[in-house]
Amino acid sequence: MKIYLLNPPFVENFVRCGRWQGVAARGGTLYYPIWLAYAAGVLEKQGHTIRLVDAPAWKWGREEVKEDARKFNPALIIADSNFSSLRNDGDVAKLLKDVTGAVSVLVGPPVSQFSERVLANDGVDIAARLEYDFTVLDIAEAVEGGASFGDISGISYKENGRITHNPDREFITSEELDRIPFVSRVYKEHLNIQDYFLGHTLYPMVQIFTGRGCPNQCTFCAWPETLMGRKHRVRSVENVVDELEYITKELPEVKEIFIEDDTFTIDRQRIREVCSEIGQRGLDIAWSCNARANLDYETMRVMKEAGCRLLDVGYESGSDVILRNIKKGITTSDSRRFTKDAKRARLMILADLIFGMPGETKETAEQTIRFVKEIKPNIVQFSVATPIPGTEFYDYVKENGFLLVDDLEESLDEDGFQKCIVSYPEFTERDVENYVDRALREYYLSPSYIPVVIKNVMRKNGVHELMGVVKSAKVFLKYLGRGTG
Ligand code: SF4
């Protein structure tokens, strides 16, 4: 059966698949449509003919997508969604349904929270909640066989104008993860890897997952609540390293693999096994991953030896009060110790920090700025705290009257950059935005950043590091210049 999988058009450079809400990324970042690509692999393996369209990457608007879908003539449409673009995504699904007559499914984080709202759009037939790789396979089989949707777990659907919510689906097991085709193969066959860019990785890169789900309790984090759950599930070491080997052979132009798992560093024994297998197979590949700021030196040393280049670390704040409030489970002294060890292991660090979490004051925000200057990461990202429906943070600001607008579609400015929608008596939305701007300026425009850039560029792959800095800088300067004409 023909199935059309779509990352819908919206604003330019829209990152629909990031961990926070969707935004036009400041550093020129563009993510792969990762989850759609995993589902595409599952459907294709089962013999379906798929077309995977990434409208933001291809700079396609509604007309191009409509024309393309009309020509392909699918029986099933699967469209991704994001909290910041939800109305748009439902409308695009409707457009395609109108032109093709196909059954239409909306997937993505907001669908698990707002299935009724999603289905209120008469262009959406089914809302596939949470992790959906095998859900869409069941839907495809039902559509093909003319069966009812009543037995498919994990969906809400409309029939004769009535909405039915089927029970949740069990999260995919570790063994099942091994049976999902390599997402890098889907990228190779259906997308153009040159389109995707992360400011902190070498270019071109691919993003993969080796495991899913996070048992930690950070109050602001959306994926465990809206997509992947709290249970940690992992692919086998052999399956992971098979994919790394596949990439080195079949995508030789790829300069770096980014391991997107929330929790790659949670199981040190497994990391060491992956690293040892990379060494035994003699794979020469740069890779990076997300990490928590409690990893030990020895593990990081082993990772470096196996090609690890950079750790993307959610430090979140330089204040222990804030870290406690957001249930990060890490203190600033953990973070300091970790940073020293990471540098000793010669790993680069991308530090992620947030302004505007509950309890933030000018004093805690200043602590964060001082903390970042002290630890001197190679790259730093400051975000506006964004309450995503489904998270504890969202419930807190909503219940306490700190939420300015209860709609993430209002949280983007006209260029798709992130605005602040929380405001506290002690720390207003203007304070949050001013601190993000000030922290970015002070870090990147200060003379003390120059030695950091030079160090970055002097490393192995320095030319590629420099290209990344230049591309990010262009978008960053556009961001800083906004509103000044
Ligand atoms: S560690 Fe915290 S921020 Fe990271 S994925 Fe888990 S819950 Fe989210």
C-alpha cells in the first residue's frame, strides 16, 4: 500500500522534532524528521511503498506538498506535529486528505495530550498517541484489509462523527527495538543528508537513537511524558555497532553520528561495551551524544578512545535552588566535577541552560551566567523556559497563574524564534528574555570566547569545526539583530 509520511511545511528552519517545543532554531539547526523516519523504516520493511517528505528541509510550502501528494496518490497519510505548529499541521493533513482521499493520521507529542482537539479537524481521521512506530503499521494493515480501527491500541479515531479512544499501547521492548530498521538507511534512501545541520556536530551528520525512554524526573522535560515514556529500553550493543558500521560503509560522507538518546550515559557498562565493540571492529568514526553531568572520568576516557567527540549536557542552571526545584537530580558541584573530568578526557562540551524555571530570580540568573563563565564549555545554548503540556512544570505555572498564554502556538515570534510565555512576580517574561539575550552576548561576544573558538578549530577536523561556527554565527547574528531593523 502507498503511504505518504510528511513533516509538514511551517515557518522556515522549523525544528519540529527537537526535545523542546518546535522553533526556528537560532544556530541554523535542522533536525532529521527522526521519529517519522523510524516509522517509515518499519512500514517499508513490511512491504509498503512509502514516500517520506521533509517540507522544512526541502523548503516546500503547502502547494508543493499538495501537488506531490496528489501525484503519489497514497491510501494513507501520516503527518507529524508539534505543540507550536499544531493547527497548521492539522490543516496540512486536511489539505492532503482533500486532494488524495486517503485516511489521515496525525502523530507527534501534542497528539498524546490533545487527541480530541486534533480530531476536531475534519481532515484528521486518527490520532496516534505516544510512540507510534508499530501503531502506524497496525493502521496500515487495517486500512489495507478494510478492518476496523477498534482493535488498534494507542489510537484515538473518528467514526461516523464519534471519537473513540482505544487503550494505550505498551511501549516497544528492547528486543523489538532491534527489529526496527536502521534509521540511517531510511535517511540514505529517502532524504538528503546535506540538508541537516547541528551547530555542535561536524557536517554532514546523522542522528540516531540507541535506546528510548528516560526514568529521570526533570519537571520540564516533554519526551518522557508525550512520546517515549519513563521506561528505559535499549538496542543490543551488536545492533547499535552494526548501524555505526553501516554508516561508515554506506554513508562515507558522514562526518559525525549524533546519538540522540535522552539517556545514553545512564548505563555505564553498556557504554563501555559499545565502545569496546567499536574498537574491536576498528571503526574510525566521530560520534557525540547527550549526557548527564554525573558521568565518571574513566567512562569518558573510554568514550573518547572510541571516537566520542562531544557531550551535549543539560546543566540547566548554575543555582542549586533551581536544580532542586526542577528535580534535576544533579548539583552544581556534580556539574563542576563532571566538567573537569570531561575536559581531562578531552571531550568537548555543549552546555544547555535555561532561564525562567520556577524559583528563578535575578540572583539565580546571575549565578547561571557566572557558572557558565567558570566552566567554559566549548558551546553553550541558553533557552527560555517553556512549559510543555503534560509536564509537571506546565501544571505548576498553569495552576499558579504564571502562564501568560495557554497555547504554545503563541510562543513563537513571526520568524519562529522562541518567546517567553511564563512570568513570575519576582522574574517577569521580559527578565527571562533579557537574560537569554545577555547571556548569549556575554558568552559569544566576549574576548574570552576567542581562545575557546581557537581551541575548537585547532582540534582534529578543525576545518569542519570552523564551518559549523560560521554557519551558526550567521543565524545567531540574525537573531541578535532582530527588532533593531
Ligand atoms: S534526564 Fe531529565 S531532561 Fe534528560 S531526558 Fe530525562 S527527564 Fe528529560
